[in-house]
Amino acid sequence: MSSVNKLLYHWLAQSVSDTALAWLEQKQAQISSGAAERVFFTAFSAVPRYLGKDNLQVTFQDLEAAQDLIPGWFPGDWSVDQAGRTLLLLALPCDRPEEYVQTLDKVFSTADMGELIALYQSLPLIPHPELHRQRAAEGIRSNMSTVFQAIALRNPYPANYLDNIAWNQMVLKALFVGSPLHLIWGLDRRANPELARMLVNYAHERWAAKRPVSPELWRPVGRFADTAIIADLAKVLADGDMAEQQAAALACSQSPLPEAQALLSGYPHLQSSIQQGDLTWSNFDRDRLAICK
């Protein structure tokens, strides 16, 4: 049993009945032994009926163990049926990648919303991750917010496997639907000039429509700020509320351009907070973030 399997099994053992766990073990054994495909499909659909839909009981230590095993994996908001379905996915024989992906394609094509959430949450855990990029991109395009969040938020798969086009679309859509950017794993690592340009254009559209702009928008922008973007940051520093000013100051601090540093120096209280480590993106006051819809 793999380390991921062991963790999921351990958590389920603390969260469901012995009878439910025995049913799941039986199905895992049948599937891993090469049972007919219908056995997997039937079991995958039936998981909530046998395990229920309660929240998975995990401790802080459990979450640390998950992070140590797969950086970015956060099962803290998983339910028992999602964990059970993941174990069934992991039981599928995967020695023939093409057949394995074909089976997953069939599951995705017939899945209901709850099954889709489990499938997208499982992407960083299941075999042959490089073959699931197209599926991840489809999840980003979903008009179901919970499905989009399953792939976009607290999921390491996008940062590790999506190309810049799909990644940038995901970040922009997260802003558009009001999802918090700080829950996108790898946001800072995957920041890029094209994404910065897209986000600034989006901010201009919001301003033109007299609508607010989430302060988090500036997080992936600062490193790539040019003269025009620095002018936008100056506008936010001059006219924004406290959270917006803090975000603009952090963006300026990340820019190598002298103009950005000169702008930041005009706000010595913010500059001092950043220099002393009191103001960082990690401790940015998220409670005051505007949820832009």
C-alpha cells in the first residue's frame, strides 16, 4: 500500500464505521485484481451510500503529513466519500497508461458534480499525472464553481503540470468568480509576465465599470511591473483603502525598478512594515480582502 493510500485509509478508519471500511476494502481488492470495469464504476458511484458524506476527520498533524508527502496537498476540507473515491481511483491497475486514461475518461464523462469534485481533487495523487493536463484544463472551464474550486484551490496539480496559458486562465477566472488567490498553490512560483499583463487589463476593466478590484490581484504582478503598471500601483496607493494600499506596496517591493522603489518610499509606514517583515503576502490581512464578483 502506497503512502497516500495509507494516509487516506488511516483517516477513513477514524471517520467511518467498520462495516463501511470493510465494503471499501472489498471493492479495492476487486478493482486492483483486475475486476470488470463495471465493478469500478458501480463502486465509485456507490461510495456515498456506504461511507456517507461527513467531513473527513483530520488533525493538524495529519495535514502536515499530507504536505510532507505531496507539497500542496490539503485534504482538510475533504469529505469521507471524496477520500473513498480517491482510494478506488488508486486501486485501478495503471501499468498500461493508455488504458488507465481511457478508464478515467469514461468516469469524467459520466460523473455528477460530487464525483467530478473527487476526481479533480485526486489529480495530484493518481498515477501518470502528466497525462491529465487536458482534464485539468476542462475543470478550469467548468461553469460549476465547486468543480472549478476543486482544481484551482488548494490543489498542487495546476502549478505542477499546467502550461502558462491554462494556468493564467485559471488565475484570472479565480478573480472573476471571487475565489481567493492565496488558496491557489504555487501562485508566486508560477507568476509570469503575460499573467501580470492580463491581471492589469482586468483591473482596468473593473475600474472603468466603477467596480472594486481585489487587492490580491497585485500579488503576481509586482515582479513584472513596468512604467505603466507602476502608474497603476501609484493610483492604488493614493486612492485605495488600507488593504489595497498594503497590496500595492507589497507589489512595489517586489519590483526591481527604481521607479517602484521610489514610489514605495513615499509611503514610509508601509515601506518600514515590509522591511521589518511585519507586512508580507503570507500575513496579508485576508479578512479585509474584497470579494469581487
